[in-house]
Amino acid sequence: MARASDESVALASVEDLEDLALRDDYALNPAYVEMVVDAADRSDTKRLRELIDALHPADIADLMGFLSSTYREELIPLLSPDDFAEVLSELEGSIREDILENVDPARLAAALGEMDSDDAADVVDDLEDDKKGAVLAAMSDVDRASIETALAYEDETAGRLMQREVMAAPQFWTVGQTIDHVRAAGDELPELFFDIYVVDPANKPLGAVAVSRLLQAKPDALLSAVMEPVTEIPVDMDQEEVAYIFDKYHLISAPVVEPGGRLVGQITVDDIVGVIQDESEEDMLALAGVSDPGRGASILDITRSRFWWLLINLGTAILASGVIAVYQGSIAKLAALAVLNPIAASMGGNAGTQTLTVAVRALATKELNAANILMTVWREVAVGLLNGVAFFVVIGAITFFWFHDPAMALVAGLAMIINLFAAAVAGILLPLALDKMGFDPAASSVVFLTTVTDCVGYFSFLGLATLIILR
């Protein structure tokens, strides 16, 4: 990376670094990154500390993605345990793993003690077994027990997503008693909470009182009189289901309960935002047949992550070529077939992808289920047929003016209707079938859809041409 110019460095020394660090879209200013690199190259620790202190922890995490491992090693010791904790929780996977390899267990343990239990568990889960043991041994008994309990739950479940720190109060407390308790508890309270959960003697949630409601209520009012019903989240619920519940009921926080109904933690909306973003990115990448190894991944890692999907696509391409091979005699007799042959297959692939994307989204948001499946299938098939008829006219006219052959125009138009119909059927039924069988439709549908539209497109066009033109 190029060094910052002397002019840039001088400018930064007199201007507000916070304003200089970010562009108007809140992305890191490239010139600021260059300033950090320049200070690191000059071993100017004082300047580095000034540059880092001007950034929000989320921006520091972003900065790490633009730096090499060597530069990261220089910056990490400059962070306080509290800032280091926040940065760790914001880092993407591969970069965090790289940083964790070079951090002393005692320093890492101190940072984990500043984090919410859910974030701390995610970090510890990324550690190698030997370092994991050293870090846990350096932590307090309470923090260690909290992390070990979180790690006992399955990944991507509510148990792993929740934070064990929670504010709960018995149903017989008054509003005044609760407020006094909150003031006295201080650091023992969760760092961020929106609701106070009202529990029975068995620690089972009975309701919740929003903090805003608590401050508005009369001090002598019982919590049981001002509480609202809560939506409980089972500890083993998949995080996608949790995100769906939060979105559907517009929740800010929700209690997490174990099978017996006892309160064991809470999930807050900031956790859900991350889940929604992660799941959305995962589905988007899956539709393209790729994964995201992260900015810190090597060329070999990225190549390996894409190779198998490309290999599968090669197999489907060979299958489609086999269909063409059946009609190679027809193509040899009429060269125009080779010119028009890809059109129907390509249009079918695009139309099928449109239908597939709508279907996958509807399944993810639970808008598509047994109650409306027949209506949805009929709607998509009807759309495919209508588009097929419309493009029958378009491609027919283009083909006629191109080759001045009515029979060729008829073949191209009929092939378009057949393939857009097949694309609509495959685009809606494939994700439904895969979802029913327990597979991820976003990751599995595309390769099958491509096979269907290519094979049907080539077969319909070349078969019709052989029957109508070359018989």
C-alpha cells in the first residue's frame, strides 16, 4: 500500500481526525488508511495511538481488513481491553482468527471479560483447543462458566445467540423497588437491556416491563400490574426462526427459556440485526454458488471454495451439450440453427432465476406455505406462459426479419414458449421440493434449474427444427 504523502500527514495533525477518518458514506477514507500504514512504517507509536483513538471500534475492525497481518500486530497492543473487546466482536471471521493467533492468552482473557457472554463465546469458539484452554484458565470463574455454558449449545441456535446477562425481578416487587435495585446493581447489570423480565419463584417469565414504561409508572405499582406479555424463545430454536419472530412481532428483546421454562438469557435486537445480515449474505452468495472466505483469505482458499461448485456446473454443461450432440446432424444441414440455438436456453435460464429468487425469498420469509402453495405455483406458471407468448411474437419477428424464413420464426417462437413455461415450473417447484427434503433451496436450486432450462431449451428448439424444417 502506498504511503501517505507528507501533505496528508501534516493536514491530519491540524484537522479533526474523526472528520478525516470517514467519508460521507461512513466508509473509511483511503487516505486515512495510508496515514496509519505510514505511521506504522515509521514506528511512530504516538501517532498510531492518535489515529486509532479517533476511530469507533467498528471502524477499527474495518481498518484491520485493509491491513496486513504485520500491521495488525502493531495496532492491537495499542487498544485498551475494552476497545479490544469491542473490536473483536466486530471483526469478520478470517481476520479475527489471524489476530487471535498472535494475542497473549492473558490479554485475550481480559478483553473477553469486557464482552457480552454471547460475543465472548463466539471468540473462544474460534480458538485452537490448546489456546482455548489457556484463555479460559486465565478468566474468572464466573466468566469462564458463562462461556462454557454458551458453548454447550448448538451453533446458530438461540442458546448461542443469547447473552446470559439479564435483568429479572419477582412479580411482587413494586416499580420503586425495581428502580432502586437497578441503581444499586451498577456493573452487575447487562450492558444493554430494554426490558425487565418479571419472573415467578421458579424463575419462569411471566411478563416484561419496558424500561420506558418502568420510569413512567407510579413507584408503588406492582410489576405484575404494569407488565406486558412476552414472546419466549426456546433455547434450541434456530437463529433464523428467532430472526423471523423478531421481525414479525417487532421485538426489541425477548427472553430465552430452557425446556422447563426457566429463564436463562435474553436476545436483543442488535444480535438479530447481525443474524439477518449474515443469513441474507449467505443466501445471496449461495444463489451464485460461492461462499465468502473473507478479506483475509488466501488465493488458494478462495479457489478451493469455488472449485466444487464449478465442477458441478461443468457436469450440467456437459449434459446440455449432450442434448445438442443428438441434433448435430440437423445443425450441420442448417447453419442458422447454431445461431439461434442459445437464445431459448438463455432466456429460460434468466426467467427461471427470476421465479427461483422469488420462491426462495418467499420460503425464507414464510410467505409461501401449504395454505397458498397451489395459488403461487399457478401464478408463476401463468406468468411463464404469458411471457412465453409475448416473446413468441418478439423472437418470431426478429427471426423472420433476420432469416426471411417463416418456419424458422415459428420454431424459435414455439421453443421460447416451451422453455419459459419449463423455467417457471422448475423455478417454483425445485425450491419447494428441496425445502421439503430438508435441503437449503438457496444453495441447491440453481444448478438444477440451469440443467432444466439448458436441456429443455436446446431440446425444444432443435427438436422442433428437425420436425418442422428438416423433416
